[in-house]
Amino acid sequence: MSCVKFEGGQPLDTANNGLDFNPFDAMEPRAPGKTSKELRNGGRVKSQDVAPKGVYRPDYNILTPNMHSPEYVQVSTAAAITLGVTTGRMYRCSCTRCLNLLLTYPEGCRANCAYCGLARHREAERDYADRNFIRVDWPAVPMDVLIDKVAGDVENSPFHRMCISMITHPRSDDDTVAVLKNWTSRIDPDAIPVSILSNPTTMGREDVVNLKNLGADIFTVAIDAATPEIFDRTRGKGVQSPHKWEKYWEVMLDARDVFGPQKFGAHIIVGMGETEYDVLKLVQKLVGLGGHSHMFCFFPEDGSLMDHLPATPRDQWRRVQLGRYLIDYCDGRIDQMKFDDQGRVTDFGIPRGQLDDIIDAGIAFRTSGCPGKFQDDISACDRPYGDSPPSNIARYPFQPKKKDLKKIRKQLNIPHQLV
């Protein structure tokens, strides 16, 4: 007996002309504009050359200091709060269990991904270290200060994992190595494992091997787009950006060979014009290779080339979240599922009682990412509210409560069975 089928009824979230999904034709990014010569490559920051002094909190009203990795890295707002370099609270959760580090330079990222707040086309609007990314500010912290804070009490650290996020920059590969060496010289990677969020465009197999040998635990590739066409439109020549689908897969396969099963994976963004079948087919491919998927819900980032487009409808998102969890952790298979002519999941291919148990456990709807210290299917990298407002949570950075699960079931259109 297969699981629930979705028959009849009205869409629960109609963000795009009455549709409960974001179709390919509607998700076209704007074309990037031109930047004046004097503002390119961090020109404003480098010409003024203001020396950094301690922690820098993004402030568009003052000139950004001339900061460079590996001496400086940026950290997410949640990580900065957890680290104690800034103040604040996160709604219904205690910030984050992952210390996300982002390489930083006056030139910023030289790629131009359409959905990203760090994209190159913003250099005339905002200096790199002042740009929002995943909807939040990223304070810049001296690497030595950061390591001092964590190394002071590793055993009781709130961080389950550290992640170095690379960007597209000529120094990114060497500086990732420098940051990793600096970290592991004082903090045992067995105590706080290290993930690498890679930039395949500038990397070769030898770089992957080197990072593994230096103590990195997991290697991930932010492939983001579920199909080659969407990748090219949002990350490649469609937006004057250097990334190529084939190169990303080349490095992904290198990571499979070097890091081994369950130690590599890919980020995927849902709702950029792909079908639900496209996403779950990619998830199945990754599992077949021995890897995992880390899934995000498209939410338009202010200042990006896609900030005028609709967020992923919640019903589309929940179906893909659930399908991904079944494939990644419950031996589900896409060839056991059923899809309609729009590529939407109509049957998850497992008995209804089993499906109810998985929904009620709630883990399928939490943030997916590299594992922490609790269990393999609960991510250390919870990234609170990176792709949704707290009023309409996409990925739960905490265990969903009864009221949350009730809302999730409504979004899935899968009510509890009457006993």
C-alpha cells in the first residue's frame, strides 16, 4: 500500500499566478548592470585604505576597512552572537551550532550568481564586507581573535562544527588552506570537525586532496541549481559569471573519491524554476554516489538579480523536503514515487503509517546540512531564518513543535488519518 496521494483541492500557497510552484519561465533573473571603472574590484575601499581595528560590524554609513583573509574572516550573524562578538537573539532558538567563516577581500566575490547578495554586480552599490548574505549581516573578525575565543574552552564550546566558505577570488584557495592550518594548529579537528564549502571554479583535485590531508572532515559543493539550464542562467554566462556545471561536477566527483562516502555533499536551492522531479532526481544521484544533499528554499535576497521574484511556495517546498529526507535517510527511491505532468510529487511510495511517523518526527523539516554531535540527520549548521521570515519558517532551526507540525501537514495537504 502506497502513501497518501494529492487529489483535488486548491493549492495551499499560490505565489506565482495561482501556481503552487515556481515555473522555469517565470524565474528569469534581471541582467546585471555595468559598474564604473573606479568602483570595480573594491576600488573605493583600496583607494581609501582604512586600516581595520578589531571586529568590524557592517555599517553602510562608514567606509569599509581594507580587510583581507586569512587575517580576517566574516562570520554569520548567528555565529557572531554565539561567539560573543555581537549581541542579539534568534527567534525560538539559541543561535547556531556551526561557526560559519566566510573569506573576505575588498574585491569581494568575483562571481555574479543571480540569487546571491555577495554577487559582483553589487560592487557599485555596497562594499563587499557590508553586503547582506542569506538575509543577514556578516561581521568581520580577526582570525586570531576568533580562534582565541574558541580555543579557550573547546570541550564546552557551543559549536559542533566549523565551516570555511570559499568565494571566487584569486587568493581563495591559498587562504582557505591558511585559515584551516591556523584553526587546526590550536583546535583539534576531532573535537570540532571542519567542513569546506568549496569554490570548484578555482579548484583542482590536488586542492581537494590537500584540504583532506590538512584535517577537513566534509567537503561540500554549492551546486545550488538543480539542472544545467538553471545553473547556466543563474550562475554562468547568463549573468556574466564564470561558473560551469561540468566543473562543479568534476570537483564533486573528486570529493567523492578523496573524502569518501557520507563525507561529501551538495547544496541545492528549491524554487528557481526546476520541477520537484528535477530536484529529487538530483538528490537520488547524490545518494547513489555516496553523498548527501543540503537543501535550501529560494527566498529573494535584497540587492540580488532575483530579488523581484517570488519565494518558493510552501507546499512545493514541503513536498521536496519530505522527498529528500526519504531518499537521504529512509532508503526511499525516486522510482518508487509518483509525479504529475508538472513534475510534482503525488505519491511518496511508502505506506501511509510510515509516512505519518516520519512527518510527526519533524526532522525532515529541519535545516539540512553537515551533521553535528546529536545524530546524522540533525545538522550542526542550522542557519536560522536564512531562507524565510520567522513568521513563515521554511527550514526549522529547532525541533518543530505540535503547532509547527500541524502547519506543516496543512502545507503538505496530508492531514492525520482518522483512527
